[in-house]
Amino acid sequence: MKKILSILLVISFLFVFGCGDSKIIKIPSNTTTGNNNVEFGTYGLFNQNDNKNPKIRYRIIIGNIVWSVILVETIIAPLYFIGFSMYEPMGLKTGDEVKGEV
């Protein structure tokens, strides 16, 4: 019984950590309205040319990488997780970031 509960607990944690989320980021504008709220979504290897914005900071979604490894035999799940939902937006780049710094 304890083994089943521990397995269910691990699976529930994976569901919590395995999803990326789009984010609404305030973009400063030169108009009188001040800031524009723009929603940025996740992107992956297949759609990075369409969805990646060079002014936005992104991070890798570790949960989706874990799910891709676990579900590698299904072929479809890793294609989705790595191809379309591998990075999630974090905020605007400030210009003073060092490449590779966390």
C-alpha cells in the first residue's frame, strides 16, 4: 500500500512540474498609455522561429524534459514537449545579462 501511495505521489508531482505557462509581460511603449501588456507563450525547437522573441528572457521547462524521457516510447509526447513547449517566458531582458548566467 505504501508503495502504491508513493508512486501516486511521484506521478502527481510530475503533473505539477511538467507544464509551461504563457506569461503576460508589461512592455514599455513611447505612447501616452505607458505600458502594453503582451502575452508571450512557450516555444520549442519546431516553432522557435515563429514564437521566440529576442527581447524576452526564457528558461527551460525541466518538467517537460523529464516527461519526454519518461514517455519516449510514445513518440508523440516527446515531440510535443521538446518541439513546441520546451522554453517558457520569464520577463524582459534588461541588457546586462551575461550569457549562460542563471
